[in-house]
Amino acid sequence: MKFTIEKKIIEWQIERMQSAILNNINSPLSSFFLKLTRSGLFIISTNSELSYKVFINKKDLIEIYDVGSCLIDGVFLRDVIRKSDKQLSFHLIGSELKVFWEDAIFSKTTRDSSFFPEINFEQKGIKLTVNAKNFKRAIKNTAFATTNNPSQPILSAINLRSEAGFLHFSATDTSRFASEKIEISNKSRINISVSAKNLKDFIPPELDKDIELNIESSKISYIYDNLTIQSRIFTIEYKDISNILPKDSEILYSLTINKRDILDLIDKTTIITPEKIMLSTFRCQKMR
């Protein structure tokens, strides 16, 4: 495998794919899988939960000398690209990958590609069109209510349920509850649960337009700008939290308060404590 590419092209792709790289340096999942064909360069990263695949067309490569593939350490690849000049070359010689430009050369022994999982990036299943900006906002507004408690993994997820032209986002750690809904343009029905951590990295920051999600029994995915992003779906059924919030007819009192005012009140009553959960009591009364 040997090719030459502009720094800005490959650096951009590596930067937006590194969310799926594990920090464990001994794991093959801390690596990028590179596959060069005569049509272009494929790059794949995965942590077994969140996966990315990008294709860089041959017209965006300066030169393809020889095809091939390798599994290379993610930190090494990212750092070398950052150090490089405007153009850099990759050359795989045996099990050693050399990355070089005019006045520098770096090399790293590649990893055994057979330990890297085969990932199906095919787009199929139920299709759901959503606005990426609204989707990201709903994730941000509900993810805080999830938990990382390993004894209840389903509570680390956000439940996505579509109904009557809306996509509902719900999350709870049994102490907190958050819910939001966004409009969708089609009437496909889904009820899935996806890790909140994965959903935070599911849509790139720059993406604000409509995207077409593909939902299967085991994954949710979409394609944007030659980048395929997919996340695993929990197979555990999400708890029924439809009755957590009271119905309108059951509400006795309501309160409207300025956001800053209530944050100041919470700050004044919060004390440092070793307890994981702090309880605050709210009492309201009419002004005489």
C-alpha cells in the first residue's frame, strides 16, 4: 500500500472519526483500519458500540501507487498527521507503515488486521428523516438524566420513540427524568434505546440539515458527506416511563420562574457532601 494525500483532507476525516477509538493502547479497537483500492481510500474506526467509515475518492488523493490495507495505532496516526506538512505519503512495507514528507519520516509496526471486527455498514431497515440540529438539541437536553451505573446498563440509554409525526426522546436514572420531542417528516414508527454517550458523538457539530436515519433491530445509522456513522441499539427493553409525568388533568398547581433565579436558589442551598445524590426540598406559597 502506497499513496500520497493532502494533509487537510485526511486530517479532517481522522479528527471526526476518533470518537470511536478506544483509549486502551493494547486493543485493536484503538486503531484505524486503512484500505486503499484503485477507487480510493476507506478508513474505519470502531469501539464496538459506535462505528465510522469514510471513503476518500481517488480524485481527492494526489497519487495511488499500490493498493493494500493495514491496521494502525490511532494515536500514532493522528499525531503524525498533525505534525505533517501540506502533503504526506504512506507506504506499507511488510508489517511496517512509513509516513513521510519532505524533511521527516515516521514509522510504526502495524497490528494484525484479523483482530479487527468485520462491520456491516449496509444502510437498510426503517427509514426516518430528522433535522440534525433538532436531533442534537434533544440529545443535549435529555442525556444528563442517564446514568453510568453498570448494574443497570439500559439507564445509560436514551429511548427514541416515534408517534404521530413526532420523535420522542426520554431518559431517566430513576431520580431524574428528561423528555423532549421533535417533528419528523414521515410516519415511520420506532421504539429503540441507544447509549447516550454514542448519541452525543452520533452527529458531527457542523451538520444541521435533514438526514435519513436507517433503523434495524441492532443498529441505527446514516450517511453524510461520504461518512457512514452507526451505533448499536440496546436489545434490552426500555422501562415504561410514560406515567412519570402527570397528565394535565392531574396537575394541581403550576409555577413559572426565571431560570437564573432558580439556579441561584439551588446554588445557595447546595452544600458539599460525600453523598452521590443530594436532595433539595422546594416549598412554594402565595405572597400575601
